[in-house]
Amino acid sequence: MTTCVVVRKNNEVAIASDSLVTFGDTRLSHAYEANEKIFQVGDSFVTLAGTAAHFPVMRKLLTEMQAAGECKLGSREEVFETYTAVHNILKDKYFLNTKEDEDDPYESSQITSLIANPYGIFGVYSYREVFSFERFWGIGSGRNFALGAMYAVYEKISSAREIALVGAEAGAEFDKSSSGPFRIFSFPMH
């Protein structure tokens, strides 16, 4: 899968990801394709974990919504509203399979996403649960390694960018489905 992280510290926000794509037992490294797991939508940077099919769909969908003024990602409530609209479009236009388990409380969007922008860092999960993080978070198969590493250095390193790199590197070091090179974007908060 992947290792993707977001960090917020000292009025700085950072988002980072690895660049490995996997298909079952097959690895498609950055040497064979420029695997960009972070894309920009307005003043937000978005990354995803899960099937590779999500990336072109979400990049196109969020970019089109941004152009129409319908993609707002500046607060927890705006992210929720935008991803709820995304869910409906994914079902109607892209034929999203919304079923995970028989006793699901809601239809699943099948998406786990992180968002970083000058207003904060957010996580979105498959039932459109939105979290606004104060320090850091990670998604993907390498997230547990990334979270542990970022926890260990958060009080020792002052740069959100450097903490994000530590998280992405830890994910790639120990998760078989994550690998460098790493993409990192950082910027000041409003």
C-alpha cells in the first residue's frame, strides 16, 4: 500500500508520502513510473491510501470541483461537506462499489485520505469521518511505523517538514509496501 503522513508544528504544516505502488506481489517503484501520491487542489495538498484507482479519479474529481468553487477543504466541516459530495459523484459517475461489510452503518467511499493546507491537517476515512489533527497522523500500511517514529521525535524536532520525513522514512524502512523517494510539501499556516 503506502505510507502517507501529515504534520503540524510551530505554525508549519507538512505532508509527505512514499512513491511505491504495489499490485498484489508486484512492486512498481519510482524507477519505472513517477508515482505521485500527493496532488494539489487549490491551496490544499491531498494524498490517499488504498487502491491505485482512487488517485486519477480523486485528482480529476477534486480539481473539477475546485474549478467550480465546490471543493472547500479549510475546516473539518468543509472537508465533510466536500467528501460527502465526492461520495455521491463517485457512485453516480465512477460506479463506486460502496459495500465493505454486511453490517456497515453507512455506504463506504472506500477512501482513506489526508489533507494538508494553511488551515490545518485533516484525515478522512471511508464513512466520511473527518478528523482535524493537532500534531500529526499517518495512513497506509506503513502508518504504524510512521506514527511511532513521529511520536518519538515530535518534541525534539522543531520542523514539521523534518518530522514528516522521519515518518515517511520509518514507514519505508519497515513496511514492505512502502519505498522512497519521498514527496514532501510544507508551508506556513494562516
